[in-house]
Amino acid sequence: MNDAPHPALLPTGMRDLLPPEAEAEARVVARLMATLAAHGYARVKPPLVEFEETLFSGAGTAMAAATFRTMDPASHRMVGVRADMTPQIARIAATRLGNAARPLRLSYAGQVLRVSGSEIRPERQIGQVGAELIGAGGPAADVEAIAVAGEGLAALGVPQVSVDVTMPTLVPAVAEAYAIAGPQAAALRSALDHKDAAAVAAAAGVAAGVIGRLLAAAGPAEAALVALDRLDLPPRARAERMRLGAVLDGLRDAAPDLTVTVDPVENRGFEYHTGISFTFFAGGAAASGSSSELGRGGRYQAGDPAAPEPATGFTLYTDTILRTLPDAPPPRRLFLPLGAARAHAARLRDKGWITVAALEPAADWRSEARRLGCTHVFEDGEPRALG
């Protein structure tokens, strides 16, 4: 038996990007990075592989189980292939750019690799574009991260961009005030993750009333704030609510066209976040699941855990973004028969034409142009449509 795989067979969760999708992804990355640069975010490029001790420090701890690891034959130390770029940016900020002025604005784009996908996101290699705002702890930084990400998505033509804002530290603050810990806290977290009101009531004990109303408060931003204001929250949770209000006020000015919803109890995927966090969706489908997520981000602690810096940022997923965009019109591909004037062809390329030059004689240049997927042929010194 021949066990060699077919040459086109790829590992689970991997795929080739073919024309025109590969070019479309490149345009998405370029447009997003241009938006970030316009807002002062300077691009950095971390390596694919790092020593696992640095890759899993700080915020990177949350990605340890998702990371491919191997032995580095040069150093004989264990290394990991990055599963997320945010921890790498935090490392760069704390070390190579440790003396740079704060707040520090950094952007990045690249591929990440994960040990396994999920049922709703089977991809294991994912394209990321993102930004980190490091050294700013106030609500204005949260507003900027959300507004800049929303602007970048809207500039791409993503339809009906919306953002769902959450506070992953809110439920823990309530649980602490009501002495909910250990297995009870784990059961409560599971019930909240499944949005199971009956299970929440059973697991929350004496806090069932307030946590049940937190669960029910999810929805449009203004209505959610009204619902939260009716609750008698413990002091730390009340501070989280006030922070949320300040961020939403800021978003009304900075991103008035952005649809904003609030989910006070959402925590999945925000395990290392320490404050206001958010997820972007297309088509206003904020409740349709992770398969429609355009990206996510939020507040975390960057740098040395012993002396962390406040930080916030976001990561956008190019594969999901591509699925939301309308089909681009086909490019103008001009076929150049043998002997076509090179100078004239160069001027046409400067005007946006894609030229495809003949390399061998052909009996019918128009037929040859069609065979090679061209829309025009160079005839009598001008581009002529093939029809």
C-alpha cells in the first residue's frame, strides 16, 4: 500500500489561497495597515518562532495549549510557533521598545498557527492584522482601539459593522463579593457561557438575582446600561459599570455610525483580559457565533508580570473578513502579442492595467488572450475589449 498523500492534500485546518483570493487578502491587509498607520500605529514584525519561556509569559499563558512546540536544533531549547501575535507585541514593547515614549502604538500583520481548530472555526493557520496601545490606562484608550478597528473594517466595505462590548471582570467581581469560589464558581461560569438562565440560578446561590439580571441585560448599548443601573452592584463591579459608561459615551463621539451592543457576562476567549473587551461582527449579527467574528480585542496587562503596563488592542481575522466582502470586479488584464511596444505597455501598467505578455507566436492573438484569462488585447496601439 502506498501511504504517500496526494500532492494537493493538506493537513486539517490548512488550505491554499488561490487567485483571486490570495490577492484579495493582500489588499485587505494593506488597507487595514494603512488605516492603522494613519492613526499613528507603527508596524513591527515579530518572528514566527520564539523560545517558549518568552512566548508563554504574561498574556501568552492563555495560548500555551494552542501552540505547536518543537526542539530548536541550534539552541537545544524548546520553541513555539506563535498561535497569537499579541503576546509577541507585548514582549517587544517591554524589551526592545522599553524606553520608547508611552503611550506606545504598534501594529502588525502575519500568520499564526494553532494546534487545533474548532467546530465553528476549523482553520488552524489564521491571518491576523492588529494593533496594540500600550501604556494608557484610561477609557480613552479603549475608545480609540474600538473606533480605529471599526474604521478599518468600514473602509474595507464590510457591511453593517457592529461591536459587542463585554466586561470579563464584572462577574468575577460579583462572585467575589458573594464569596462564590471553587466548584461553584466553575459551574456558574459554565452556565453563563451557555447562556442557561436556569443553570445560572442554580449555581449562583444567593447571587442568583443579580447575576441573572446581568445575563438578561445583554442587548443594545443604551438598554444594557439602563438595566445595569437598576442593579445593586458591589463596589468593584460598580466601578466596571462606570468604566463601561465612559467608553460608550466616547464611542458615540468617535464612532457614531458603529452599532454597539453589550454583553455583561461574556467571557469566552477573553480569559487573560482585565477590563473592557469587544468582538466585531458583520451584518449586525452579534449573536450569530464565532464563525462570523471579524476580530476581537480588549484590555490586558503587558510586559513583566511583576511590573505590568496597562494595554489594550485588537486582532482582526483576514479569513473571516474576506467572507463578508462583496466580490471585487475582475481586473483589466491586457494581453500583449509578440512585438508590442514595451514603453506603451509600461504606461498602461502605470494606469492600473495588468499586462500579460505573449512568449510564443500564436495563430489567433484574441483566442490566446481568452485562453489566458485576459479581458483585453493590445491591437493597433490600443487596448481592445475581447467582448
